[in-house]
Amino acid sequence: MTAPVLEIHLSDSDAADALHHDARVGLSADPKWLPSKWFYDARGSELFEQITTLPEYYPTRTERELLRRSVGKIAARATVDTLVELGSGSSGKTRLLLDALTANGSLQRFMPLDVSEPALRGAMAAVAREYPELAVHGVVGDFTQHLELLPAGQDRRRLVAFLGGTIGNLLPDERAVFFTALRAALNPGELLLLGAGLVTDPAVMVPAYDDAAGVTAEFNRNVLCVLNRELGADFEVGAFDHVAVWDATHEWIEMRLRARRAMTVRLSAVGMTVRYAKGEEMRTEVSGKFRREGLGAELVDAGFAEQTWWTDPDDRFAVVLAATA
């Protein structure tokens, strides 16, 4: 087994600068907002893992079942030597891909990219143990900034996996930039495997983001804990209610935090004072849901031509294999 290799393109100071910037911009906006990536400290990641096991949260189990059903066909089409995973986390669902791609004999290396160095090191070590025949090359980076830094080579053919419905966390303009940057980073004939939530009944979608046990509510409020710890803020975490709504115009779920009372919050590390009115809501996440024709057109516009789609029987989730033109 070859020792895993790790490239670091995102340092702790980079993350701190980004958080300072996002807090200054988002909390001075009207309405206020924060990017959802700040949910994911160690506690937030634990809570999200709990969310994926809840009965209301269908996306994870639906995508996993879709991968189980389609992975043989994906592997038959994807005679690649490199699997790249964006936002890899624990690389759990990727085991299905790794098993299928190593079975067909073409896969030589695994390249996970994630913003969290500790999470990435753990995932890399586990994959290296379980698949000793693979070279493991991790990249600490942000998939919205560092796609051009993914290692490549003239003789390399890559499959980029972007799973979990994470594409829905990007606003439409951000998606266009992401798809264009990803296409620019790939060679002709290389592949994207995308997991995306589909528009379905709001009575199914909303509870997935507002579970009866309150785990998602704790996950949502955890972003305030992050601000308190990292920016010296004095948010009273329990003074905010979790809100999840379906925006039919934009076709996305919005998670928000609603102030139970008027309050003033200080963020000493950025020299900010932020005022909340009673009932004021701050957006903390957008989770876009897609229609096949719309998402397919976005991929084509970015240069991903041939597409193969798999959906569950209830058309709640899709896995898409798209080739660069």
C-alpha cells in the first residue's frame, strides 16, 4: 500500500478570513443570511450524520439506493483510472463506486476534495486501508474555488462524483460558475456523476428539513455556536427558532432562524453589532430542487453533453452521469 498524499490549498487562516467576510456581508444584508457551509464544524457534522438517518430525511437513503441499482451501469460506462470526489466528508456512499470501479480493473487512484482537513485525513486513511491497491491523493480545498488544482495528467481519465444533493446549496448563478469551472478543469470525455434532489410534494420535502425530533433545528442553530466560538459573538442560541419553508417561485427549501424577541448581538472579532427585530428571519441554507429539463439544460450550457439519468420510483432524487463534450 502506497502512503496517501495530501495537498493543502485551504488553511485555517483562509477559513477564518472567509468566515469573517461572510459574517460581515451576510449579517449586514437585508434580509440577513449566512452560507450553509458554516454549519459543519465537528458538532454540525455529527448532527448532519444523524439527520441522514431520520425517517423524514429521504435524500440520503434514496440516493444510496439509486447508486446501488445503477453502479454497475456507471462502472461499465466509466472506464476511468481516477475517481475524484467533491465534498467527500466520510466518503461513505463512495464505497459503492469504489467497489464497482475497482472490480472492472481500470481504477488506479482516488482523489477526495474537502474543506475539512481532519475529515479528509480520516476518509483517506479508511479508503487506503480498505483499497490498498489504490493510490489515494487528497486535496484540502473548496470546490467553489479550487477545481483547477485537482491533479490531472495527459493519460488520465477522471470521473468526478458530486453527490448528496449538495449542488442544490448553490444559487443559480453560483451553479453556472461551478459547472463552467468544473468543465474547464476536465478533459474531453471525462465524466461527472451528480446527485440532485428533484421537485416533489412539499409535504414530503419540508419535513426532511424540519424533523419531528428537532435534530435539524439543532443543526440549524449550530451555526450560531460557530459564530460565538470563532468570532467572539454573543448570540443567545435558544432565542432563535428553526424555520423551513418551500419557496415555490425559486423551487428551493429555505432554512431560516427566526428571532423570538428583539435583540442586539455583538461579534467582537469583526467589530460588528447586529440588531434583530422580534420575528426577523435570517436565511442559513438554500436547498434547491430540480426538474430534469432545467438541470439537464444547465449541464449542456456548461459543456456536459451526453447524459444518463437514474431516478427513484417516486421521482424524488436523480443521479446523473454526464460526459464532457
